[in-house]
Amino acid sequence: MAKFELKLPKMGESVAEATITNWLKNVGDTIAMDEAVLEIATDKVDSEVPSEVSGVLVEQLFGKDDVVKVGQTIAIIETEGGSTSFEKSSVTSSAVEMPIAVAEVAKTVEVAKETVAPADFSPDYSGSDKFFSPLVKNIAKEEGVSVAELENISGSGKDGRVTKEDILNFVKNRTSQPVVAQTVTPVAQPITPTVQPTTQAVPVSVNGGDEIVEMDRMRKLISGYMVASVQTSAHVQSFIEVDVTNIVKWRDKVKGAFEKREGEKLTFTPIMMEAVAKALKDFPGMNISVDGDYIIKKKNINLGMAAALPNGNLIVPVIKNADQLNLVGMAKAVNDLGNRAKAGKLKPDDTQGGTYTVTNVGTFGSVFGTPIINQPQVGILALGAIRKVPAVIETPEGDFIGIRQKMFLSHSYDHRVVDGALGGSFVKRVAEYLEAFDVNREY
């Protein structure tokens, strides 16, 4: 029998870690090749990790809600065959290192065990906001290290994480202190309670009729992002009304033939996205991001497309190199990302790399809005609902009142790096592209 290491796969250029949200297979279960073993979540999307081999799951190296780095081994699968692909990595060898680690500290804690009565010590390290490897948790539990003590250990690992050596040194230094402090009459000394991490108290319904529901993981993330964006960027808005009568008439004329030829529905969204991409090429100052005191000028135009999910949450998949797409390509990209977002089948890379975001608030009947910037971008455009309104129409023969199809564009931008002239000129250019739409164009 051979053993195969199932590792956390790479999930996008900027995704370095993921949280395990659910194990779909338990130890002892048979797994087929490409069958999903567990569910994970990044800060953008949820995903599944499939098995690369067929076999039996013999070990889960991490539990639910544990944070795992890309490339780390998360499970061991036993497969048929004479050779082994089992590599002795730092994570997978924890089962072997565990007895050794305990043996190393056994001698140093001998004195403490003689003077202190053993107790049933079972702290819950999962409540900590810090990440600790299973090996570190096991050593801490074996040696009676409280959550508060473990959190106060200065880690020497990557990102300040506590390593095996750190916890062993802590135990050694703690138990090498004078035993006098341990031999004080226990009756005369009150026991210092273990400090547990504080958690927010659950609200209580005053009248008993209110339902209290905890936010799901994605809603908590969205909440944090929105608050952080408002606290980071100096939001300011510009609004402009656009006459899209020609676009409405053209779409009504060609949408049937478009769907028949391309197999895709033609909505207003790709037409709007096309105009935004053109305007970003004209005003590259809007296609930037901010990193501290530095401005990063983006080479590619990657348009984020805010999409509402069936559960009420929000996600922003990204159309890469949007300025290089014709209308057919844009329509296919919009429909593909929108459909996969609703079905929960987006990949982590689908939400990475956005340089500017568009949100269609008109879908829900809103005339205009004041959207919050998707950090670290510096602008977001809200598309309002298209409405029939009376308008003044100018002709060589004079002005008259007519019925036109109009909408509002709402542009939020970061006043730290985008002034009113740039922010207003950009949204005006989008409007100009829409109003100059060629009704005789081919799609």
C-alpha cells in the first residue's frame, strides 16, 4: 500500500491560504479520483479540494476552521500499489514527531510533576484568533499550557507563528523556575482563572418575538471589507444622466438574432462594460490602486462585476483584459461569470486582479446609488435603472419635448488620489460613449 499526500492547491495569484470549512470525507472513507474531499474558503470564494488519486482517507491533518497555507499537506490517502509517494514533510511527520517531542520535554517537567498535582487540563485552542499547528496544540495540551500563555509566546516561524521549538523552550523555561513558587500552601492561595478570549455576547430579544441570526462567514467578510473601505478611502461621488435610447432600440432589434447565433442572451451590462473599458483607456488615472503612500498604475484593464448571490450576499468576479474583448466576447464573459457566481462555481482566481468595478443597481429598480469602493481600487461605477422620461430634444427646427430612455451613472472615487476633474471627466466619457452608440453597428 502507498500513501499519498493531499496538498492545498494553488488557488490564484494572490491567494496564500484558505480556511477549511467542511470535511466531505471522514477517516476510513473510500475516495475516487477527482472526488471532492473537503470544502475550503478564501477571503473571496468557497471551493472544493478534489483528490488526485483513488484510495482510502487515513488521516486528516487539519480540522474544521483551521487555516492552511497553499502547498501544505492537509490529508493522507492510502492507495493501491507497491511504491509510496509519502513525503516526510513537517506537517505529515507530526504523528512521528509527537512522541519525540513529548520525550524531549518529559525530563524538564519531572520536578514540576512531583510538586504539582495532575489535573484534567483540556483547553480549547480553537477559540484563539491566532493559528497554531496541530503539533504545537498537542504539546501545549500535554504540558498544561493555557490559551492565554500560548497566545503570549513569541513565535519565530513565518508571520510570527509558534513553532515546535518555541513551545518546547517555553515549557522548559517555565518549569525551570524556582519550585518555591509552586509549593505555597494551595489552600491559602486563590487559583488564577485561565484567561479566555473574549467573544461578543449574543443579543437578547427584548420582547421574545425577534429572531437573532449570526452572520454567515461571507457576510462577516463583506461587512469587514465595507467598513475598512469607508475608513480607508475619502469617498466622493459624481452623477450624470445618460440618454441610452439608441442602445435600447438597437438591443431590441438584434437580441433575438444575437442569441440564435451566439447562444448567449444580450443584456445591457456588456454594452455598459464595453464603454467603461474604453473610458479607462482614455483615463488611465482611474485604472490604478493605492498601496500606502504609493500609486500603482495598472497595465491591464480588469473589470470587476458585482453580482448578487441567491443567499443575498455579494461577490465580484473579474473580466480580465476587458478592453481587448469585442461585444460578443464581453457578453460571453458577463454571462459566464454571472451564471457561475449564482451556482457557487466560481474559482478563487475568478475574483482576483480587478482594477475597476461596475455594479448594476438598476437591476433592483434603483435610479442611482453611492457604491463603496472595492479596495485597493480607486473607483466604482453604479448603473441605474433605464427609465422612459420626458426630455427636451434639440433639432435644427427647434426644441420639443419627447419620450427618451435615460439612466443615471453614479461614480464613487477615492479623493485621496482622484480629484473631481478626473473623476467627473471619466464618468462623462462613459456617458459620451453610450450616447454616441452606433445603431447600425454589427455585433
